[in-house]
Amino acid sequence: MGIYGLKSILKVPHTVIYGTDTISELPEQVKRFGKVAAVVYGGKSFSESGNRNKIMEILKSGNVAVHEVGGISHDPDELLVKSITETIISIKPDVIIGIGGGSVIDTAKAASIIASNGGEVADYWEGKPFTKPSIPYIAVPTTSGTGAEVTKNAVITSKEKTFKKSIRSDYMIPDVALIDPSLTLSLPKTVTRDTGLDALIQNLEGYTSNNAGPITDTLARKGIELAGTYLVQAFRNPDDLEAREAMSLVSLYGGITLLNAGLGLAHGLSHPIGIRFGLPHGRSCAIVMPKVMEYNYTARKQKYDEVGQLLSGDRNGVKAFNKLLERLDLSTRLGDYGIKEEDIPLIVSESKGGSRNYNPIHHSDETVEKMLKEIL
């Protein structure tokens, strides 16, 4: 059976709006659901960037009643989600707006569905189903990385800070994803790099996933090509709007791809590496991605060869990816991040399930340990 005979499913938000300065359309989208909005956002960087004042003025001039819910931290845990959920319940908004990076968007997404269904994050980790729709939700990303604005899951850290795990439901797909690349112009270089790598790797792993299909392949290929052209450009020239616009598309395509095709071993490994060693998610993915590609290559040779061409014109995907990381000043040696050989068994154990299930080859724990030892 040829590739176009494969089953392929596409789930996306009801409305996706992309374009520079489209943030001006936010009040119009709010009014689809009502006039009272809970606006969930992060810390001081949101204010320092000027985005907070800009967006609040747009909402208020559009006659939207705004309740601000700020202070969302990186890697939100289940206690923070509980607190935000209680705040949302007390506000009783017509719509929730999550504005920020993946942590903010996921926290607001989790609060919007738990406020409707009751309980706490741990209940849903343990298998309790969501039976009621979320409070209407609008996602507005200010980074180009996670693609959380179009996905059906929220990644939450345990209250003990020992693991990350998703809650998920089709009810959690945002009603509206509004992607305005101008909101990403204030991102620092390292955040641009780390989130951009996350976006690229979501396209790459979705493209080679054992659940990939022709619809997601089309989006993923374009995402990989755009990242190859513009990620280094955005990293070196943060005010380059053309590069920012391209990377916002990479993130959007990656989010849609992961939602519909799944990811792979690099994302599976990234969660324990990130939570245990305090590394940004995209960086954690990038450190292991070349080695994962090397071990997967025989199962997806044609696609990995194409990845190499899309990234740099090099037919070898591993070499092309490593060249990209060199241009981004990023080491792929685990030891450079404080990871020791004795840490590897725990990383392997905590990588099981989830994204690892969609890897194009099933690798035993022993094989995964071997690959990690090779990049110490």
C-alpha cells in the first residue's frame, strides 16, 4: 500500500488565526463566547516585553471585562494548577485566554477543563475520564516552540518535582489558536533557540513516527524546511520579523503534527532529563535527538535523508542536525549538563510510555541505556 493509502486523521482547533498584528482580533474572538475573560499569563517577562500592556489595552478597548491571573511559572506543577483552577472557578469567566509559552498555555488549558469536570490533576493521571467540555479557551503563544496552542494535552509536573506527565482529552483542544509572530520579537536568544528546537523536533519526530500519515507529513516537511532556513537566523537576529514569522509557523505545524501523529523517543527522554537536571524542554530534546536518529535510521532512512536535505542539503539527517546544533552553540554531551553514568538508569525508567510508544523502532531499555552512555 502506498503512502496515500495510509489512514491519516487531522484534529485542530475550531479556529486558527495566524499573522503579524492579528492580536488586534482578540476582542472579536472573545465575544464569540461572552464578555468576561480570565487572562492567564506568566511572570515579569510578559510585562517587561510590553506584551501585557499591549494586550490588556486591546481587550479593554474592545469592551472585554478582564480578570488577570498572572504568575504562572516554568514547568507548572499540580499544586499550581489546583490554585489557578480555584481562581478560575471563583471568577466564572465566559472564556479563558492563555497568553505565553507552553507552561502558561498548558496551565490555563488544564484549569479550563478541570474547572468544568472537578477533581485534581492526579485524578486524571490515574485514568479518570473527562466527560464535560472545557470552559471556552483561546490560546495565544508568545514563543515559537511547544505548539501547545493547537494540542489536546497539558504537561504538568508532580508536586514533588520528580516527574512530568500529561493530562489529555479532545475537549482540551483550544477553541481558538491566535498566533501573532510579533509577540515573539522580545524573546531572548537562548529561549528562541530552545523553543525553536522543540518546534523543529516535534515536526521531525512526528514525521518519522509510527503513526505518521500523508496529512501530517505535509505539514511536518514544511516545518522542518522552515526551521532549516530560519531558526539560526532568528537566534542570531532576534528582531528579524521574517524569521519570527517562519518560526511561528514551525511551531504551529509541529503542534498539529504531534497532536495527530505523536512523537518519539527524544521527547520521551526529554521529560526526565529536563525535570531532573533543570534543562529547558527543547534543549533536552535536542541533546538526545542526533543519537536517537542514529539508532532509528534503518527504519526511516528515506525520511531521515529527506530531513537532512530540508535542514541543510546534506543527505544524512544526523550530520545535518549536528551541524545545526553547532551553529546554535549547543553541546550534545550529557556530561556538559551535569549528567553522570549513574543517572542513566533513572532517565531510561522515567522515559517509558507516552511519546516513546510512537518511536519508529521499539528500543529495549538496555539499548536506550547504551545510546545515552555514548553521548556522556
